Amino acid sequence: MTQSFSVSDAAARRIAEIIASKGEASPPPALRVAVSAGGCNGFQYEFRLDPEIAPDDLVVEAHGIRVAVDPASLDLMDGGELDYVDKLMGAHFTVNNPNAASGCGCGTSFSIAG
């Protein structure tokens, strides 16, 4: 069974802006999207620039950027999409995750139906 994760155009553009603002690195870092235990609903998303890509990472390339997801996180986000939203209350990355049973107002914490 093939697992998938995608990146919206808005997220790809914002990642490219962030990487460009950090200066030239060769190769440029990927944005790592990971899931860790914690948050107000049991799991939370983490976003960070990472120059290292592991052999078993899923790497999504879009608009000249790379997003890396480790296998354990991918299990919890399979079929999801990284998005970037810019609303009145602030701009942030978010994951549209079909596996999340519930989330919280902060948008970075979720639970899985058990």
C-alpha cells in the first residue's frame, strides 16, 4: 500500500520564501513535517528546516522545494496535505489530515480515532 502526502501551492511558495531568506545553502534544506506525542489532543505537528534527508523519508518536491516526512509520522498523516494559511488571526503552516479525529484551535494538535 502506497502512502502519500502532498504540499499545496501556498505552502510551497512560503517554504521557498523562508529558505531564500536564510541564504544560500547547497543543497537547500527541506521542510521536515513530523508528528510527536504531546499537544492538547495527544499528537502535535512539528515543522523545521532540515538539511538531512533519511533514506526512508518520503520526500515531496513542489515548486523547487522539498518536504520530508519520516515513516512513523507518515503513518499518522497518510493522505494529508501541508498547507499555508494567512488569516486575520495570523499565518501558519497546517496539515489537512484525513486521519485526525479531532483537532484544537491552535491547529497544531490532533487526535486519532481509536
